[in-house]
Amino acid sequence: MLTVDFSRFPLAPGDRVLDLGCGGGRHAFECYRRGADVVALDQNAEEIAEVRKWFAAMAEAGEAPDGTSAVAVEGNALALPFEDESFDKIIISEVMEHIPDDKGVLQEMFRVLKPGGLLAVTVPRWLPEKICWALSDEYHANEGGHIRIYRGDELLEKLTDAGLTPYGTHHAHALHSPYWWIKCAVGVDNDKALPVKAYHQLLVWDIVGTPVISTLTKAAEKALNPVIGKSFVAYASKPQRPSHRPADEAGA
């Protein structure tokens, strides 16, 4: 289940892509399949080990184009172990709401992104997230949990303040909002509750159901995304350096 829309975040073969806070690696795997040279970074050593195994399995199965590379590394988003201007694209999905110093993360991403490079950032959307917080403290008030709820204009302002230029937004995963509202109402860890099990089956059908069912669920999600989309997705670019012409040309 991808949150980033790759029609709005195009990858070229050989692009060096950082999936920052990669978690289970869903976006990193898709970038690898599309021919990018991928670096997946997370502070969770167990998840990095698992992502590393999947990269190896994908390479063995020939799921990525020849000549591409993929590595998984453990690291800190506030002190990225990379040189300045070393990535063409960066994805940070459902991460910034966990980090107290979100401005520091944006500064680090700006540092390692090449001029002209693109950034895709996804965070929980304000309204669906606000409902989850109202229904359950357990949903967010735990170690490593969500510490803030972004409004869309607030996130765009922070991107701009970091020196980036936003160029597009959208919402995603509307069908997942009611699922989390139900879980928050009955208990976040109560997966045996009948409403949770029933709604989870709908989400499974959306992913692996028959073409007819998948067509219906995807049409419903597309219609509902502007209203209750679970994620807010923003895209931004790092400005190119201004060109410096020789003094005689500039004055000509």
C-alpha cells in the first residue's frame, strides 16, 4: 500500500533515493522496482534487518532492473550519515509526526538533497487524526507515538521555511480512516472485535480482491479521499542554484 503517488513524484533510472524512516520498506521496495538506487534508513535495527533481507530476495528474484542497488542502514534522521547534496529524491512517509524536532529533520533533508531534487512527505491528515486522538489516548500517547497533528498549510509553511518549494498535495487512504476510528473506539489492540475484523476484511478485499471488488473499493476511496483521506501528502523541490554569469556577460 503506497502513499506516495509516483505520477507526481517521478523517478528516473539511476536516481539515488533516500527512504527516510523507511519502516517496513514499502516505498523503498517500489523505488527499487522502478530502477532507482535506494537507501532505506530507519532507527529501528530490527526493521532495517528485515528490509535488508527483502532487498536481497528482490535482487535474487530479478524484481529490480539490472545495475540498480539497494541498501538498508540504521541511522538518525537528525544526523544523516550522508554527504551534502547526495540524493536526487527523498521520501519521508508517516515519520515527522513522531519527531519533536521536525524542523531539524527538514534541515537535514534539505542538506542531503541535490539542487533540483524532489521531496515527498506524508503525515496523518488533521481531521481523521483529530478523531483518533479524541477516541483513544492509547492511539498516540505512548513512547514513540504521534506527538503532533499537522494542518496541511502548516506543513507546507514548514517546507517553505526550510528552503523547499512545494509543488503539489493530495490525500490518500480514505478507507483506512474509519478502520482506525473503529479500532480507537473498541481498543487499539483489540483486533478480535467483530467490527474491526469485518472492516479489516474490506481492506483486504481492496488489495487482493476480485477485479470487480477492487474497482469498487478504489472508486470509493478516490471519491472519499478529499473528505476523509487518512494521509496528507505534499511534494516539494529544492531550488536550483542561481546561475552566475561572467561580469561582462551580465552587463552586456
